[in-house]
Amino acid sequence: MSDALDKAEAAVADASRNTDVVAVAMAALEVAKLAAEASAKQQPHTCGHDHKQPEFNARKWWTIGGLVIAGGAIASVLAVAFALAAVAVAIAATCATCCLLVLRSMWRDFQKGR
């Protein structure tokens, strides 16, 4: 009989523990339900400014493109002018060197003739 009594006490203790677990689970479900209701009642966050995308302004981009092309064209013209000026300086230096060599030769011939 004592064995049956021990089994009955174990079953009661087990049922008691299961009842506690079920009570905790039910409390957790109630908390989750209350949290869902509270979040449903909250109004969504709204800010004071407008979130519209700005309109596409084609005139602005045509202006930017035109200025870039004009700047590139001006830079190209200046580069060509600089290159031509460098060629002109090189030709002038060559001519000056030839002229000085001829004048030096003439000066030496003049000095020998005296």
C-alpha cells in the first residue's frame, strides 16, 4: 500500500509542477497578447517634413553637361595653343643658335684678317 501511496504522491507532485508550467505559459501568452494590443493601438510615427522625391530637372543637367563640354573644349584649345607656343620657342631657339654660330664664325674670320 505504501508503494501505491508513493506513486499517488509522485503523480500529485508531477501534476502540481505541470500546473505551474501551464500557468507560466498562460501568463506569457497573456503578456504577448497585451503587448500586441498595445502596439496595435500606437499610432505610427509621423515626421513634419515631406518625403517626396525631388523632381528631375532636365535643364539643370543640360546646363551641367554643357558647362563640362565647354570647359573641356576650352582646355583643349589652351593645350593646343601651349603646344604651338612651345614649338615656336623651339624653332626660335634653333634659329638663334644657328645665327650665333654663323656670327661667331664670321667674327673669327674677321679677326684673322686683321
